[in-house]
Amino acid sequence: MALNYWKAQLEEAGYTVLPFCKKASDWLSVIRQTKPYLLFIEATFANNTGLELVRQTRLLHPATRCVVCVPALPAYYLKAIEVDASGYLPDNIGDPAEVLHCFEQVGQGYRYISPIFSAVLPLPPSRNKKRSMRYLTVIGRYCALSPRDIRPGRLVSN
């Protein structure tokens, strides 16, 4: 993140920006003292300790909302999901409108996930077994029935 750019953007939008710390331990001290409402951090902060800082923040002050900027790679994103942040933005975010929208959503108690992550999320493995044609035919006919035609125990068959 370009610190001065985001500091200016956020202050213009009415946010108070705390001084930047270079080490996670310094951030934890600031969090203990100030109990901020929102933490905006990169996952790759201080040699990839950003996600651990989010985890520690959630333990120290559960009311602090954490928005994390994550590289748009499945491995990073899945690690970020595990720390239970409130918002997820791409690490190269340059759109102040999306950042402010994220903060607004998080402030209203919603989780925000940037649309860019929909392209990197893997689908879970299918648990469906290969179904026989007979099974698919019966299910297809059953689905075509109206709600009043469906009765407990009724089987659709030829």
C-alpha cells in the first residue's frame, strides 16, 4: 500500500489514521493502547506477518474490525479466510471507492470480499457420485411435480 496516498484518502473520508508501525509487536502495543475500531493491513506486512497480526488483534480486542489486503492468489486468500478478517481487498487496490465501500460494509456488520477474489477461489471437490440415468430420470420427474402432487412416500416411476 502506498501509505501517504491511503492516509490522505482515508483522512479526507473522515477516518483518523494512526501512525504507521514497522513491526508487528509495535502494532500490538498500539492496539492495546488505542483499541481501534478498524485495522487496515496488508497480508504481506513485515515479512508476511500481516495475517498473524490480524489473528492477534482479534484475540486482544475482538471488537476491532480487520480489513486485510491479500495477493489475489488462492493460497494467500485461503490463509486470510482462516484468520476471520472482516474485509478482504486485493493487495494492489488502487480504488478508494472500493476501500471506502468495504469500510462501510464492515462498519455495518457485514463481511466484505472484493469481487476480484471470485476469480481465484477454487471450487470445493464434488461430493456427488456419478448418478445413473435411472436416478436422474426419477429426480427429474419428481422435480417437475407441483407441490400439491408431492406426498410423503410417493415414488415416481414408470
